[in-house]
Amino acid sequence: MGGEDEDEGEHDGDSGRGRRAILRPHPAAARDLLTRENPFTLCNRRLEAMGGVPIDW
């Protein structure tokens, strides 16, 4: 995995709604993991880019 978060893409689950996932390295790879953007901040930024409302984590 590179230095950027990878988007797994859209998936249709049992509910039929599209879902997205942000893939991250395992926490044991702390050097690679800790250099990345906070996943909650990243999620909110992507939600806003899709026209959604950010989550108040």
C-alpha cells in the first residue's frame, strides 16, 4: 500500500445502498499508518465532496 488512502469502491450490500470503504494498513505498520490523515476527518471530507453532511464524531 502506498502513502495515500485507497478507496475500495462502491459495493451493494443487503440493503441495496452503495457503500464505500477506506483501506488502511494494519496498525502494526505504525510508521505507514500514522503518517496518514485522520480517518474521521478523511471520511467527513469525502462525505462533503459527495454532497453529504459531515458526521459529528
